[in-house]
Amino acid sequence: MNAASNTPLPRAWQRMLSGRRLDLLDPSPLDIEIEDIAHGLARVARWNGQTRGDHTFSVAEHSLLVEAIVRDLSPSEPAAHQLAALLHDAPEYVIGDLISPFKAALSLDYRVFESRLLTAIHVRFGLPTELPDEAGQLIKRADRIAAYYEAVGLAGFSQAEARKFFGQPKGLSPGLVTTLTGLRPVPASEGEERFLKRFHELAR
């Protein structure tokens, strides 16, 4: 309640299907559940939904790609860093996937908000709140590689356009390149199931 105006303060929490109430301004790790993350990310569209196919290409699918690319580029990468790669966009289960041009138009406060939520997620799942620089750079590189193949295969970019914005992918195994050049969006329930399965494999 605002004492000056007697007006209730705006609600700053979101109720999850698990029953948790996550305070968006002060997120507690205790209110974060992987099932909520998987359910949300599987229903958040990459590229604002402007992708080919009968289904939305989801952030859950993108996250799986980024983790697979990290593993391919650095097979000896610790499981904790692979898990961090899988969860690199986890805040989007709450705040959605804002496309890069829109993020650039917003104030820095949005990135602070996103970072605070990611920190709570890392604490919840036993990950360091700050990754080593090398691991952070590897995840960013994998993110750009995934974006390149998504852009060309699903979002209507030419290869030249994708190279301009995301760089030329390098260093991947032929098998993974084959997978990345044949991307196919899957139903939300399947994306959710795959994301949860990989999470539990890494968390083990």
C-alpha cells in the first residue's frame, strides 16, 4: 500500500503453474522450479514468432542448441558450464524473449533486471553466480552460432545477412552442422520434455 496515496502498489509477482509466486523485482531462488522454466521456455517464441514451420521455434529449443554447440566446441567442458549454457536464457520464462533490436532501444535497467533473475536461477541450481570469463565467452559464441543457423534455416535471413549480424560459424563437427542446417520446430510439449530431460542429465 502506498501511504501517500492509499493506492495499492502494482503486483510485482507472477504465479507459476507449480504454485510458486516469483517476485520479479526481488526474485528468490526458493521460488524457482525447473518445471516452470521448461514449461515457459517451450512456449516463448524465438524471433518474435517470425519463423517457418507449423510450430513456434521456442527458446527451449534454442537453449538445447546452445548447450549442444558448447559441448561440441569444448567436449571436456564441465557439466556445470554445460548446464549454465542450457539455462543461459532461462529468465525468458518470466520476461519473454525480446528481440535484440528492441533490447537495444531499452534502458540498461532491463539488462540489470534480466541479470538479477539469472543470478537467482544460478543459485537455485547450484551454479556460480558469475561464470569464468572463458566459459561465458564460449556460451556467447555458441549463442551466436545457434542464432546464425536459426536465422538462415527458419527466420528468412540470407547467409550473407546472417554472417553480418552473427558471424561465420566455425569449429563445429560435421554431424552437428547437419543437425543445425535441418532445424525443424517441434510442438511445445516436445520442446518442454527435451529441455527437462537434458536438464536432469546435466544436473545429475
